[in-house]
Amino acid sequence: MNRIIRITAALALTVGLATGTLAAGGAAISGEVKKIDEGAGKITLKHGPAKSLGMEEPMTMVYRVKDTAMLKQVKAGDKVTFEAEEAASGYTVTRMEKAK
């Protein structure tokens, strides 16, 4: 029984490390804030290619945000880097920060 617990713990650690590596290596997308709709929890971003989302060409799109607090940190015209994911409800920004 003790051996099963150790194997399970080792497997959990391995999966956790692999997941952390993927998250840390997320593909940041460069963009510019065009519009913010706090009431709807959405942001319009003009951005370059977003290969992590299968978008090869630059475009302007409306995204949902995972956390509406992100919308209070930026304003129209700000340059940002962000990460997003595709969900059944559309594309969602999962992380965003002002570009340096």
C-alpha cells in the first residue's frame, strides 16, 4: 500500500511539473486595446498573429475576459501582451499585462 501511495505521489508531481511548464511557456500575443466593455466583461484587441489560437494573420477581435479585474488595469490605446484560449463560448483572455 505504501508503494502505491509513493507511485501516485510521483505521478502527480510529474504531471504537475509538466502542466506548470506548459503554462509558463504560454504563447504571449502582442496587441493594442481598442475598446473596453466592463459591463459585458469584454475587450476589443487589435493584435498580431496568435499562433496559439490558430490565427496566422493580424486582426481586431472582441474577447471575453476570465477576470473582469483585468479590464480596470488598461484603457483604450494601451499596448498589451496577453494569453487567450478558445472555449465553447468564444475566445477568452486568461492573462494580460501592459507591454513594457
